[in-house]
Amino acid sequence: MIEVKNVFKSFNETHVLKNINVLFEKGKTNLIIGQSGSGKTVLLKSIVGLHDVDEGEIVFDDTVFNKLEFKEKKEMRKQIGMLFQGGALFDSATVEENVMYPLDMFTEMSLDEKRDRANECLKRVNIINVNELFPSEISGGMQKRVAIARAIALNPKYLFCDEPNSGLDPQTAILIDDLIKELTIEYNMTTIVNTHDMNSVMEIGDKVMFIYKGEKWWEGTKEDIFDTQNKELNNFIFASKLSQKIRELKNHKN
Amino acid sequence: MGLFNHVGKYFLLLFRVFSKPEKLKIYYRETIKEIDKLGLNSIGIVAIISIFMGAVITIQTAYNTENPIYPKYLIGLTARDTLLLEFSSTIVALILAGKIGSNIASEIGTMRVTEQIDAMEIMGVNSASYLILPKIIATVLFSPFLCLMSMIIGIFGGWIAGVATGVMTTQDYVYGIQYAFIPYYIVYALIKMAIFAFLITSISAYHGYYSYGGSLEVGKSSTKAVVRSSIFILLFNVILTQLLLS
């Protein structure tokens, strides 16, 4: 469980996050949605500690993460896995070396054990026979899956995904979504996904938080979204003609 | 204020770079890789430039000392002292600032803008130390070898050019090379080179590490890394010369 309490974050005079309060539940995929520039990525990076918040607390289970000392924070980070928008795989390392990297840095495993664990993670994300290839030699969807394999290599308690579907075709995007959902249940992790992809919301949104101009504007489940009267959320969700059509059909059916 | 900001950030970065490494074995492996990438891969360019510079110094000295009152061995002596005192350390360092400085800044800068450094930080890795310390150790250890190699090849180039153009004999050149030789000049050059290597690597890494934006910013960081490394090499050349030779 991760709880964000009264969080404020500014860059110079720009107030990006304004009094955010939210609870992300364990074993569920928690989604942060919102328009580009609404503060989603800043919130996610503040939660993982890449940005220091100006005010407020980020609580990981019983630990106030943003108030920890540098060394304690470093220890805590070993329980965190993150999937970045572009994958953020190390260009100079092969697929296998990328997945082995956290094991190299933080475990005393032998080379064979590390290789076995890396292969296990790669197999779990349906990546086979590309161990010796470099990230630039595999597709975008495969890069994302390798990044997920690297994120789960140390059996994390918390998984963060920043726009995991950006740049992917709809079918591959669904595969990635399903994978995130399955791993969340399998590893009983607290997963937070940052997205503006409505397909993701419908596929995996156990809990959804809508952020608008740096403020928490709405929260609920994917089922609640269709019935919301929140104007800004409706404008965001039903921006496309396809989603408007779906809403019309649903209303007609009701 | 901008200058103080840079100086402060640079020293804070160095503090992180020299903090206790996560795993010595991994750092050792990375250092070996960096010696290959930054050191061994620079042998070619240093050798080519040194042989031609040695040749040019010899020929120019010969044509500027044609007066019979100047002994011919003066050519060898001038070539030796020029190479030992300035060329093989300062000029080679300036060349390395262009080659390895831009390499380091663009590599680390690209890692920054593609969030690879963030990925390391999330895992709990001290990215500054992991990425920069092996490069500093590799260049500081290996660049004195490049300096020594440059001296030998430069002197050899001078001999080839001098004899081939007929401006002096082998005997004159060898006598000049040995005449009034001060071994401390080699130590002086090696110390200078090690310090220049530290400046090149740390300044370039600093510019790469604090790159933000996209490929354009990485390019700008790379250019700044080369320009500022070169300026600091020249500045420290004056300081070290005064300290070590006075």
C-alpha cells in the first residue's frame, strides 16, 4: 500500500502538484490518468523519490519514504521496480545483462544463478531467444517487456509504470497491460500506472485517479467512470469519436 | 551566480562519485572496460599526431637554426624538450579532451535524457559513482602511458623527418636527444597528464550528467564539455608549471 498525503510540488513559480491525497492499494493496479502536462509524471516521480516534494508525505506501507535518510531510502529502493516510458534499458548491455543488472548490483548470487533468474523473468514476460541481442535490435514492445523483466528481477513490493503503452500498437499495448495486471496479482505488488490510454483504464484499472491541473479531480474504479458527472473527466475520457459512440450505445442500451 | 552554481554542483557530484562503491568487483570490471574504450582506443590518434608533430618540430627547428653558430644537435635537443615539456602532455590532453571528453559527455548525457540514469537511481544504485568513477580511474591510470608513448613516437618522428629531409644526421639528433637531459621533465609531464585526465573526465562527466532535454541538449553538453575541459587544461598547465618547475 502506498499513501500520498497532502503533497505539494512546485518548479520555480509553477505549482505542479496541489494538495494530492490518495491511497494506492496492494495487489491492485492503481492508475493515474490525466491530460499531458496535468502533473501525472511529476506525481509518479515524486512517489518514487526522483523529485523531492515541497510538502506532504509519501508512505510506503508503514514507512514515510520521503523522510528517510539517504541510506535507508537506498535500501527501500531495492523493493521498487519501475518501467519507464521509453523502457530505459541500458544501450550498451544485452537483454540478459539488462535483466541481470539489479542482481549484479544487489545480490551475492553466482553467475549461473543470476542467469537462471534473468531467464526466468524473461520467460515470464514471454521473451525468449533474444538474450544476446542489444535493446536497439529488438522491437519497442519487446523492449517494454524486457524492462518489466528487469523491474521484477528482485521481486519488488512496488511496481511503477510511466506510460507503459506509449508508442505501441493497440494489440501489443493490451499484452503489456495484461502482463502488468498478472504480475501485480502474482507478486502481490502495489502497482501504480501512469497513463492517458483509455484502453488501459478499461483493461486494468482496479482503481483510477484522475488528475487535473495538478489537483486530484476524481477517483473511483473503471466501472464508475462511465457514470461520472465530472465534466473535466468526461471531456478527457470521451474526447475521441469512438468513445463518444460507446457512451451513446451504453446509454441507449440502458 | 551561474559560475558558483556550476562549481557547487561539480563538487557535489564529485562527492557522490567518490562515495563508497556498491560492489568493488563490478567497479573493477567497469574500469577495465573503460581502459579499453577510453585508453586503448586513443592510442591510434595519439600515435599519428605525435609522429607528425615530432617531424614538424624537428624540421621547423632545423630551418630556424640554420646559422652555423648553432650546433646541429640543438635540433634534437629542442625536439626532445618541446615534446617532453609541452606537447606530449598539454597538446595530447587537448586532443583527448576532444576525443574522450565528447564521448563521455554524450554517453552520459544520452543516458540522462533516455531515463537510464533515473532507472539506476530507482534501483538504489549511486549512478554518479557507477558511471563516472571507473572512467576517472581508467583515464588517470592510462593517460600517463599515452603521454610516454607520445614522447617516444614524437622523438622517433623527429628523427625520421630530420634524416629524410637531410637537415641533420642521426648522430647529431641522438646527441641532441641525450644532451643535458633532465629526467624530472618526464615526471613533470606524467603528473600534468594525470591531472589533465582527471579534469577532462570529471568536467565532461559533469556536463553529461546534468544534461536535460533531448538530443540537441546532449550535443550542447558535449560541446561545453570539450570547450571547458580545454580551458581548464590550459589554466592548470600554467599553475602546474609554476608549481612543479619553479
